[in-house]
Amino acid sequence: MGRLTDLLNYGPISPFRLRTKLLLLALTTLALPWAGCQYAREMETVLRESEQQSLLAVTTTIAGSLKGRQELLFRADSLPGGEASNPRDLTPVVLSGAPLIDGRADEWDTDARNLIRVAGPGTDSLRLLAATHERWLYLALLVRDNRLVFDASELAPLDRDTLGDRIWLAFDDKRGGQQRLFFGGTGVGALRGRYIETLEYGREQALEEPRIEAVWQRTRNDDGYVLEIGIPLSMVGQHLGVLIDDRDRRGAARVSYGTLDPSDLRATGRLIAASPDLGEHLRQFSQPGVELTVASATGAILTRMDAPALPGDYTRFRGFLPRMYRLFLDGDVIPRSVTQAERERAAQSLTERAVKGAPATALIAGRYENSVTVAAAAPIFSADGKHIIGVIQLAQTADRWLTLRDRALTRLLNLTLFATLFAVGAAFWFAGRMTLRITRLGHASETALGREGNLSRVLPESNAKDELGDLSRSFSSLLGRLDEYTGYLRTLAGKLAHEIRTPLTIIRSSLENLESEANSDNARIYIARAREGSERLGAILTAMGAATKVEEAIAHSERQRFDLAALVRAAVGAYGTAFPERRFTCEAPAEPVMLTGAPDLIVQLLDKLIDNAVDFSADGATIAVSLRVDDESAELSVANPGPPLPDETATRLFESLWQSRSEADRRPHFGLGLYIVRLITEFHGGSARAANLPDASGAVFTVRLPR
Amino acid sequence: MKKSIAIVEDERAIRDNYAAAFAREGYAVRGYPNRREALSAFAARLPDLAVIDISLEDEPEGGFELCRQLRGLSAELPIIFLTARDSELDAVSGLRLGADDFLTKDLSLAHLIARVNALFRRVDALRRPAEEKQVIRRGALSLDSERMTVEWNGQVVLLSLTEFWIVYALTKHPGHVKNRQQLMDAANVVLDDNTITSHIKRVRRKFQAVDEKFDAVHTVYGMGYRWVE
């Protein structure tokens, strides 16, 4: 509240300049969050690299544990011997769940590397997918056929030249031979594979194989069919192949294509499947959030272990602020969301790098927006270390450290934002206080000399220990010296008057003596002039001493109760005769206005105000004297028509020796009149002020006296 | 025989000018520059009237001291302070020491001589028995214009010459307002407003010293003063 009134009193001395500066200064704390971001990015890089390194180390460790252990990598029946890789080799993918045998391969988590494509005549083609789950091998044959003809083998199953589409499946059996089964599509639904058994006398018969399940289905866009087959792995040996037998019209040549040798229906392509123990072995390395993939040297995926869920919630921070932060944080480091195919290609290229013999790491965009996977791949060497028998790849979601980074950053940014707000607030407060203090000091030093002839030496802030206190103290000592000086000046007039009086007396008494001597006429003229001069000098001396006399008179004044209204009325009545060339009006309450003070001094005060009004008005002008009273004070004002006051003189008018007179005046004037008014007003505890009349037609001097 | 006047004044030019003026009026004048010389001369023979400056050579208040010593030598001797010092305090001190008048050097020689003459006249009058016709009576006041004495309720009120003339001017036409200029003319002085005010104040106080209820001198604001019976 005090501060507010101060502000009101001292006015709008542009209190915002210093404040604005400090405010801008405080805004530099915004560099803190920026530095924090840079640090966080740096930290993130380090974190990511160490994450990649540690993942690579784990990968290399697992690869080491698999070194030379082909039997652990591949199932016993499909140990890749010295044979060179064959395009007919089938590498089934390991599924995490058993697929539904329904003639649809959509749910198979397949990979390009586990796919064999064989082109047929025209637009016909075969795509062969293989997968394992636990002790089962699953095959999906996606056949594109320009003309679908159902197999008539139900009627004559052994007729090799029968019409329709027939699918042959051949694989090594446990006895060293090969089994051949055929599937003849007879419509949508489950069907059994049949094998041809040669009985005695060369008689053949088709028997159903009950252990093998199969479902035939048309493709969705009806450009062929799908055959999904489930075979117990125990039945299958090292080699396996399929053949599409397509005879659309009677008499037309039979078209066969696939991975079997069409002449003897013999499978030469190998089934390279992971050993069932591989999963068991890898499980010991399993850790939360890490996906583990083992691929063969050709890059075909042998097994994939999905990442167990991470403990805790590492979904990345959502909300407005984190998104804003990420906007200028992530930059180019993390790829935006990509398609599944792109991710697979990235994983594949990483595996290919490892196949070349060196461990490698990469950042792969994750499955969700803004998620990132750190991947590392390492080759698995044969026992002699010369061949690469497989590749192991670990993928870990980076969500955890990204989330950690985001959290840390969010907290950092929130903190610095808060700190900035605080700093700005503190700066604002500090600047406001500083401005107020400086304003107060400035105002005090301005008014110290302004209104008071005798300086007030006590300035605000003089007890403060800071630089403002020093400033205040030096102001005080300056004002003190100034006070001594003005004191000297004030008494100078009186002293001077006294000192001049003696020589003036000599001159005057000499002139008077000279006058009484017999003189010539000329001498009398000169004597008269000299006397006139000395009289004027005497008048000047009297005027110079007047202030001192008033001060003296005030010092000896006694206070009494008197009726101010009666005094004003009587005095104004007398002015009419004293200044016949002016008119006077008096406005005063009819009832007595009792005041405690010195009536003689009040009359003198009124005299001075009237003198002033007469001096500044023309002949015939009306001088208005008014007395207004309220509960606390009486206000006496004297208004005269005439030239308005210059603005800057409003307060200075009441200072000693200040006068605002333009025209030459023969009477001695020292501007003491209004100074005497001030002295008398102050003796009564009041205040005096000067102002222009509202229409600038003159000036009004007002004295306010407390009752 | 010529009346003798002693002028004690350290400023030689002033002293000689005053001496010349008094001599012209037919007085025998002796001038002294300081208290010591004045006192040794007075010890031999007292003057008929003494005009004393307050500040004498090395003694800033030597005139006061001289006045006291002179009063010790003679109670009737008229003493006039004539000084450049015009402060209220000096005037009060001087009059309290028994001086008959306290004048500033602004006063013209003619005015000064008028006072000196008046004082001599009063000394003469005091030596003669009182004459009833010269006494003005206004209620409790009786004023002898020749002897320049004032009584209130039969009690003597000791006034300086200036004060007497002010009271005389006021009481000559009771109820009439006398402005400051008129009072100054009556008292043969040129004074500023404040000095008149302090003279009036002193007059009131001196009357109040013999009668607490004294309230005959009224201020008419803006005009002057009047005597009210």
C-alpha cells in the first residue's frame, strides 16, 4: 500500500525502463533449457552407443556359445553338410504359435528368406512357404493357376494321366527311402494326402496317409488355390520337395513344375530347420525387451524369439509438452515410422553384413510411431572358425531409454522453465524495487532544494548499505554543503545591509551638514540628487533586511485565538483606501472563523499577497480575496487578473529572492514578499501555492492554514 | 550656558558629522571614540545628554556597558542609543538598561535634533512643578505632554521617547485610527512596519505590567491602531 501511494505521489517517472532491461536480462536464463537439450542429446548419443555396444556384446556372446554347435542350430536330419546351397533348400520359419490349417497362410509370420518361388508355364507360378512350430512342419503352397480343374483321381487315383490339378509332396523317410504323397483337389475343404503302395504282383493301390493334415482353398481373388499342409517333423528326413502337376485338358501335355525332379518325383532340396533344442538353448539368453533371431548362413530365419514384455510402463511420454520437446530434440537421429517391409529389409541387410563375417549394429525404426529398435547381429562360426554356419541377431526396443530421456528432459525443461519464470519474477520485483528506490531518492533530492529554502538533509535510503545508500549519503553531504552555502547566502543580504548602513550614514549625515551650509544653487541641486540616491540606497537596505526582520518577528510572535473572517474583511476594506486605483472583492463566511496564530503576521501575509496582486494587475482591475473554510483548514486566496505565471515558477515563487518580473520597476524588489508569505504560512503550519486562473486570465495565490 | 552633548561613536566621520550638526544647533559637543575615553571624561564632568553607539571599537556591546555605568552615575541623564543595529533584541536590551530612546542611524539629522530638543525640554519640564493644563486625561490614563510622562491608574508607566510619542498620537483623538505612517510622523521616526508593530507590542506590555487587564490599544487590521477607552 505504501509502495502504491509512493508511486502515485512520485508519478509516472518512467518506472519501466530499468525494469524492462532487467526483464530482458532475466530472459537469458532461457539459455538453460537450450543447454539442457544439448546435454540431453549428447547424453542420448552416448546412451544409444553404449546400448548398441552392450547389445553387440551380448550378441557376440550368444554367437560364441553357438560356435561349432551345428547340432544345436539345425535339426539332426537337416544338418547342412558340405553340399553347396541349393535353390530348392527350404528353410522353415519358426512360428510362435501353431497356425490354423485352413487354407489361408495370412497368419504366418513369414519372411522373404523362407519363401521359394517357382515359375510355371504362362502366368502360372508356385510360392512355397514353410514353417515349424514345436514338432510340426507346415507348408503352404500358393499356386497361381489360369485354369482350375479338379482332380479326378477320386475315380481313378492311380491313373497317372488323369485330368486335373494334382500336387506331389516327396520327402525322405526315416528308413532311408523317400515317401511320395499326392493331393488331388476335389473341392474346398480338408483332404488327405495319399501314397501309392505297391502290393504283391505289382499291384498298386492309393492309401491315405492319416498323420498328415491338409486343407485346400481357393485364393481370395480367385486366380488359383492354396494348399496348407501340416506334417509331423518326425516323419521328415533331410530332403523335401513339392511338384505341381497340371493337366487342364484331356490329350494336352501334362505340365509339372516345383522343387521335385519331374521325372522320378525325387526330392533333392534340403529341409534346413532349426533344432528343437535351439529354442531351449536361446531361452537362457532371453531378456525383457530383446527379440532374438537366428538365421542360417543363407540368411533364412531359423528361429525367432519374441521379446518378453518389459517390466514397467515404458510407453513414451505423451502430451503437449513432451511432443514440443521432441520436435526439436529428435531431429535426424530417429527415423520416422516405416512400413513392415522396410523394417524387414533393414533387418535383412544387417544379417547380410553379419554373414560377411563381422558383427554389426543398426538402428531400425520400430513398429510404432517414434519407436526405435536397436539391433545387433553377429556371425556364428563353425568349430574350426573357417565357415559361417549362421547368424544371430538381437533387437531391443529403444523405447526404454528414449522414455528415460524424455522423462529427464521433461523434468529438466519444466524445472528450467520454472526457474526462468522465477528469475523473471525476481528480476521484475528487484527492478521494481530498485526503480522505486531510485525514484524516491531522485524525488527527495529534487524536492530537498525545491521548496525549502532550508534544506532537509535526511534523504531516504541513507541507511542502506548498498550503492544506493552510498549515493544517498553523498547526496546528503552535497545537500549539506549546499545548505551551508544557501544559509550563507540567506544571511548575506542582512549582513551586507548592516555593513553598508555605516558608510551610508556617513554620506547622509555629511549631506545634511552640507545642506545647512550656504551653498550655490547648483550645489543644492547636486546635494538634492545625492540625497535622493542615498535614500534609495537606504530603501534597498531596508528591503534586504526585511526577511531577517520577519524571521525575527516570527520568533517573537505570540499565538492567540482570533477571528480570521473578521480580520480578512477588515483588511480588505482597508486596501480599498490604500490602493484606490484597484477594486477589491471579499468573499468570507459570515460566522467567525476562529484560528490560533499571530493576527499581525496574517495581516502582513495578506499585505504581501495584495502587494503582489496589485503589482501584477493593471489600473481598474478587480482583485478577488476569498476565504473558504472546512473542518480542518482555512484557505485564503488572492486572485488577480494579469499575465499568467510561467509554469516552472509555481513552486519557486515562494523561494527567497525569486521574482518573476519582466518590466523595469523603480522600487526595490527582492522577491521577498512571497518568501515572507511562506515564512508566515509555515509559522502557522500551513502551505502556500500559486496557480494560474483556469482561463489563464491571471494568477491566484492560495494559503492553506490548519485550524 | 550651552547644553553639552557627548557623542560616543567609534566611526570618526559619523561622530564629527553629528557633532557639527549639534554644534550648529547651539550645543557644546564632545566626541569619544570608545568607552574608556568616554568614562574618564564623564568621571570629571557629566554631559547634559549622551548619544551612544552600541558597538564601540573592540567592544561589540560596549555601548550597553557604558549605558549601565552612565545610569549608575546619574539617574536623570537622558541617554539615546544611536546604532546601525536595528534588531528587536538590541532595542529591548538598550531600553531595559534605562535609555530614553533607541534610534537607528537611518534617522535624519533633523529628526535626531528634534528628539534631542524634546529630551532637553522634558528634563526642563521635570525640574518645574507639574502644570495641570498640559495633562491629558483619558480614563485611567493621564499623560503629561510637557514632561513626557504617562500614568495609568496613578502608576507611572516608563516609556521611551518614541513610545511616548506613539501613545500621545493615539490618545490625542481617542477612537480615531492612526495608521503606521501617522504614528511614524508623530514619533519623528522612519520605521518599517515590523518595528512599528514591535513598538506597539512593547507599549501594550508596559501598560500590562501595571495593569494586567489593559486593552486600550486596538489593532485595526490593514489600517493601523486606535486608542479605545
